[in-house]
Amino acid sequence: HITEKKLVPDSGEVTLRTIAAKDAHLTGSWSNATGNFNRSCILSGKAGDTAEFTFTGNFFGLEHGLNDDGGTYEVYLDGERFHSDHCYYAGIHYNHCRFSCASFTLDNTEHTVVVKVLGEKGSAEASGTKVCLFNLFYGEIQR
């Protein structure tokens, strides 16, 4: 419930939606894959490949996968570099889902999130450059 007295000032009632990464506008050589709990995801290790999500809301969050062949990527929000990360984790031989980045303070308008594969290893120990994406969450927080 939305109340006057809040423990967290920006809290409120949430409407949550999801866009599966496989349903994003994809450029390049993405392939379909499966992650933990038999969840679908997409993979690419080629520099310059992108996944583009367009949504309307005042928050978003991105899920990526971790594995031992994980590479690096950048996230752009409305054309500006927002976040960079990697998908490397030692000893994981499958795509383990992890929450990557989020913003909860956007204007409640249309936004575009672009994930760009850098084609670089996430660590010197990585066996590859693959970026794994699961979902983009978005919606509206009524404060």
C-alpha cells in the first residue's frame, strides 16, 4: 500500500513486467541456450553484438548468466553508458542466472536499454567471451 509514512522514501506499489532476452531486438550472432532451472537465455561472444529492449516505466533490472567462459558487456540506457559487467564465474559450467544492474529512479516514460557484447574475457581465467542474458524486468513504482 502507498502510505504517507514510509520506511524507504521511494518505495511504493509495483507493477512488474518481463521481456525475455530472446524477444529483444537482437543484432549479430546470438544463440538460444538454457540456464539453471531450465530457464531460457541467449548467448553471444562476438564483439559488437547487441540486444535492445524498449519499455515504458520508471524502473528496470537486467538478469545475466554466469559461467566459466563468461565475457564482458556494457549496458546503455537511453543512449548513455549506464553499467558494465562480466559473465565470468570460476567452476560454473552452465548459465547460472544472476541479477546484474537496475535503476529505480527513471522518469515514467519510454526507455531503451542496449546490451553490447565487448568480445573480451571476463577474467584472464575465462575460457571464452560469452555474454549470457536471461530477462529484462521493468514497470512502474507508484510512490
